[in-house]
Amino acid sequence: QVQLVESGGGLVQAGGSLRLSCAASGRTFSTYAMGWFRQAPRKQREFVATINWSGGSTYYADSVKGRFTISRDNAKNMVYLQMNSLKPEDTAVYYCAAATSTGWATKALSGYDYWGQGTQVTVSS
């Protein structure tokens, strides 16, 4: 079992920055991949970023590449999403997720077996 708790969401103006955090507990954090997903109203949940077990490999959705950075601290059981140059279209509930069956970064939603409760990010124009 893995428990995930996100924090750091909020309201920000376009062009601003936010840093999301996700605290993990349960299974050995340093052995599995982590990801961030988001879901806007009336839309499907979509991939944002993923990071492998060591933090040495990351992948991003095209829509956030160059603006968002995923990182992890295995000593603290934490994963982060630094979001810069935010746009109104980034408005969504952001979810942290764990892919405990693999250490490899994965973009597929189906590859994740544990999810946090989500944190709201609202970007005003």
C-alpha cells in the first residue's frame, strides 16, 4: 500500500509559478516511478510529467515541456512539480500518482496504481 498526499495548489495569475509537492508513505519510495496528471472540468485526466525511480529520467507532455519540472527526493519520500509561466489552460486538479510495479518512468495512466486526492490549480488571465 502507498499513500500519497499532494499540496501546494492555489490561485495564481497567468505567467506566475507554483510548486506542487507530493508526500508518499508505505512501500519503499525509491523503487518505483512517480507521475503527475491533471484533470480539467469536463475533460479526461491527462499525463503531465513522470520521473523514474532514481530521478535520472523524466518525460513531459508537450503542453508543459520547458515550463514544468518534475523532481524527487528519495530521502524525504517526496516528489515535486515546479510549474512556471503558468497559463489559464493549466487550470485543473493535479494528481500525484505512483507506478509501484515499475521503476521506469511511464506516461500511461494505466501504469499507475496509487493516486493522491488531488490539489486544485487555478490560473487567472
